[in-house]
Amino acid sequence: MSATLLLGAVAYDPKVVTIWDGFQKWFAQHDFDFDYILYSNYERQVEGHFAGHFHIAWNSPLAWLQAERIAAKTGRTVRAIAMRDTDCDLTSVIVVRNNSPIRSIEDLRGKIVAVGASDSPQATLIPLLHLAEAGLEPEKDFTVRMFDVLVGKHGDHIGGERHAAKALIEGTVDAACMIDGNHLLFSREGTLSSNSTRILAQTAEYDHCNFTVLDGVPEDTIARFRELLLSMSYDDPQVRPLLDLEGLKLWKPGRTGKYVLLARAADRFKTIDAFVANVSKSYL
């Protein structure tokens, strides 16, 4: 593998090239040799990470869970070294129309609930877990209307959530699931008109993306990358537009304690079992 620190990232949007090109230039100015490889989906990226194609992954929470479980099966170690301030302490909401007679989760029995992509932690897996643990099983006690947009990108593009919100306003579904920040965004942009919806239920807190490192990468290289990353300042006019594009103001140390909701959802719905087993088989 190259002496350059190589990052793996998913091209969920054209802006990804602008972001990492900009970070590459900034790292170069700080005498740190950095480059990146883009993947079309997280599953290919996770496979590439274990195959040794790059050193560090910018992972979705579901990709983190995949990497963590493959590492456990294959005797590797994996850690999350950094994340955005906006990756911490998030919640998902289940939203209904303001004039809906639905007042409780139990009222969703027999109704239609819109979700995002099948692999979206925030718009599908975690809110469906919330409903299941409250006593309503998906596709048994209520119908799931899935907006399976860009599967493999783990909901990063928010397209599925926006489609779910539109379906709610159009009246073709009874409730819609989305991350709390997108509920606010959709209200600001007009997808959800002012005072047209209310929150029926809100999940417990969880975390989102992180920089994931497997064992075998020189520790001093990873330490320097992390040190530089955490030193980025929102007041720096060169860095600020890149941070805005990536949706943060501050990089923070990584943590993994708040992936438990997603882990429970993945276990309940068997979301990643086959993928983890197939990849692990190659390294046993």
C-alpha cells in the first residue's frame, strides 16, 4: 500500500469530490501526504478496507457496524478515531400530518408508514426499531412504504426521506420517518409546509458517521492525521467552505457507544448478517 495516507469514501453526491480535493490541499499545506479513493457504495468500501486498498474509511454508521462485526469474526481490531460534531446525539422522528387523528404509536396499527432507503439508519432502521420495540411489528401491524433511493449509500443523500415527507403531505401515507434535522430542513425548504406536521414519536439518541481504522496502519501516521483533523478551525477561510459542505463546524474524537440502537435494529431486521458473513469468509 502507498506511503500516502489513503482514505476511502463513498460518492453519495458530486460535492464529495470538492470536499476531499479541498482537504487534500489543506493537508498538503501542513506537510501531510493524503489522498482518497471514492466508492459507489459502502459495501464495496468496507470490502476494500479489509482487502487493504486504503488505510482509513469515512464510514456511515451502518458501514461502521459492518466493519466492527467483520473485524470481530476475523480477529482484527477496529476503532473510530474521529467524527463530526453533527454526528453526535441525533434522533429520528415519526411525523404525521397536523390534522391527523393519529395521536399515539398504537394508532399506527393498520396504517401506512413511509421510510427512506432500506439501508438508511436514520430514516428506516432506527425508527422501525422504535415502532417494533413499542409493540408494532413492521409489515405485520402496519404497512411500510419504502422509498428505496440509492441503496448502498446508507441514506446519506436524504432523497428517500424527502420522498417520504412528500408522500405524507400528499396523503398517500399516514406517517413518515426521518432524522430530526431533516424534519427541520424540510419545513424550511417547503417540502413540509409550515405547521403542516407534528412529531408523533422520537427515538433515543444515536451517533452517525466516523473515521474508521483497522489494525496494521502505522500509529504515528494515524495520530498525525487525527491531530490535523481535530485542529481544523471553522474560522479558517480555506477550511470553512469545506466544513460547511460536509455539514460540521468541528471535528471531535470518535466514540462508539451510541451505535447500540442501530446494532439492535440490524439484529432485529437481519440487515447486514449476510454481508458480514460473506466478507468474513474471505479472511477466515
